[in-house]
Amino acid sequence: GPAVFLILALFTWVAASIGILVGSVFTAEDKATGLSVMCTLMMAALGGCWWPIEIVPESMRAFGHLFPTAWAMDALTSLMSFGGSIQSVGLAAAALAGYGLVANLLAARFMRWE
């Protein structure tokens, strides 16, 4: 429904913003690509994309929530597995919006405008 679309749209914005940030910081394509792949794999694993984040110790769950993947997975799990509502994923949506905003601002700061 609309809540799933909202979370996916927010996560897409975050991913694109982080990609632009990496591209604005690193001028060498191979470095940007390597860092992007490494970060993507790390965020997927720590954020609960590879296994349910609920099975890891609380400290790892907290650490995983330093990354947008954990917030997106929390929201999607709530919506699709447990019948959550848009209100139940408000915190996750706000966290994702925060990540997107910060990544956009940092990318704009480091962008080399020509």
C-alpha cells in the first residue's frame, strides 16, 4: 500500500543521495565504485537485509540502526509481515528522511560545480 511505497521511495532517495555524495567526494571512478560496493554490502549485512536483525544481540541491533538499511527493513517488516500502518513506521520514515537530507546537504557541499 501507500506506506510501503513511502518507505521504498524514502530509501531510494537515501541510496541515490549517498551515491551522489560518494561521487562528489571521490573523483576516481574506481575508488567511488569500490567504496560503494563495500559500503552497500556492510550496510546490508548490519541493517538486517541478509538475516532478521532480531536474531542478533541488542548491541548489534543498535549499531545496525546507524545505517538507513536497518530503518528501512524495520518499516518494511512491520508493514508487510505484521500488518503495520503508516503511523507505526513514522519513526523509521523520519529517520530515512533525515539520512536523505543529510546526504543531500553533504553532497551539495562537496560537489564540484562547473
